Amino acid sequence: MARAAIVTGGVTGIGAATCRALSKAGYRVAATYFKNQGDAEIFSKEAELPTYEWNVADFDACQGGVTEIAKAIGPIEILVNNAGITRDATLQKMTHEQWRSVIDVDLGGCFNMCRAVIEGMRERRFGRIVNVSSINALAGQFGQTNYAAAKAGIIGFTKALALESASRGITVNAIAPGYTDTAMVAAMPPDVLTKIVATVPIGRLARPEEIARGVTFLVSDEAGFVTGETLSINGGKYMQ
Ligand code: CAA
């Protein structure tokens, strides 16, 4: 039977491209979303994939949601923690709420979702987890102490869980996308974005499908010897 995959934040951007790529590769895929019902309906219709709504920052909701999806598509063997938010502000202007919400969703969501799938993966002696980090975890970014901290936290989390999971046939990796053509990036001030794109050696934003390609590799059976790794897909920007 085809392996079952959950992609969080799976109805737009990198998440939606990942769902489509995994579905095309033959996996059974479920996408999660939170609040963006309209996007979920369009995605579900176009991609012909099921969607489920809950907040990944809510521990109990993750436990319940994973159980519900497993009933529908089978035990979860692949988890892509893609859900994330930004609340950009320089530190002197950042509110505690802006800090807390990004840490809780972007980093807390990884814990909550991994915690919900890890026991089953350990019992079945197979699992593939990919956590979506960011170039800004590696390089830092003006106005993103919250996001850079959460996304850098994901890299440490990934390495620690990879160590704990290696003997059970479970790999845990991170992807660090560069600036990608998504709604999150489109929401940036246009002048700031133009300046950033000018510093990308390849000279453009990534396409979501280019990030999804990396995820598809990391979750494949053939990637079983890759774990604890962070795969940068950033058009060469981090070299600068
Ligand atoms: N580097 C250095 N200086 C910068 C800067 C930068 N990147 N951006 C702004 N500044 C300077 C400005 O020139 C300005 O200088 P002066 O005071 O001397 O005029 C000062 O900092 C204040 O700038 P703003 O007027 O822009 O300040 P603000 O408080 O209105 O906004 C901000 C600050 C919210 C951080 C805004 O600049 C912003 O949104 N920046 C974009 C942050 C960003 O890159 N976000 C990425 C989102 S996409 C994503 O995160 C996905 C991913 O994984 C890649």
C-alpha cells in the first residue's frame, strides 16, 4: 500500500506544491490548514486531495488530527512540517505576542506534530520527517528575531530527533528554502523584496515546486541514509 503523508500548511505555497509532488510520486497525501478555508477549498478541488483544519500550535488538536487522518489514509509514515507564519518587526518594536505566536506555530508546531506521529513510526520501524526551516535561520534577517529563532530552533530539533530516531528506521531532515514565490514573501514590503532578490545569485525567487522537489527526495525510501541534514535550496544566496 502507498505510504501515507501529512503536509502541514499544505494548501498554499511550498506546502501545496509538496502535496502535489508527493501525490504525483504515488503517496497518499493529506494537507492541513488553519483559517484559510477558501484556499483549502480551491486546493482540495484542484489537487483532489483531502484537507483538515487545525492549529499546529495546539498540542491536543495535533493528536486528534493525526488520529483522524490515519483513519482515513492509513498510518502516517511521512510528515512534512511546513506550517509557518511571520510577524516581522525589529526587536525594539516586537510585541510579546509577535514573538510568542511565531515560536508557538513555527517551532512548537514541529514538536506537536512530531510527538503525534513518532510513536507509530517507531513501532513500525519506518518514518520520514521533513521540517521546513529557512535561509533566515542560517543567515539571520533584519526584522525577524522571532522567525530566525524559530527556524534555527527547527534545525537543532531536527538533529536531536534524527539521533533519537536513527535506530528505528526514521530519518529526520530539514529544508532551508530561500526566498520563494509564495503569499508569505509577496506580503513583504516590495522595496525590501526587490533588494533581496537582487542579492540572489540565480537572480529570482524560487518556485514552490523547486522546494517540493527537495522534500520529495528526502521522504523517498531511497533517502534512507540521509538524516539530521539541512538541505539549502536558495539560488546560491547563502554563499554571499
Ligand atoms: N538591513 C539593514 N537595514 C534595514 C533593513 C535591512 N534588511 N531593512 C530596513 N532597514 C533599515 C531602514 O533602511 C531604516 O533605516 P533608517 O531608520 O536609517 O531610515 C530602518 O531599518 C527602519 O526600517 P523600516 O522603516 O522598514 O522599519 P519598520 O519598523 O517600518 O519595518 C520591518 C521593519 C518590519 C523589518 C520591515 O523592514 C520588513 O518587513 N522587512 C522585511 C523582513 C523580511 O525579510 N521578511 C522576510 C519575510 S518572507 C520569509 O520569512 C520567508 C523565508 O523563510 C525566506
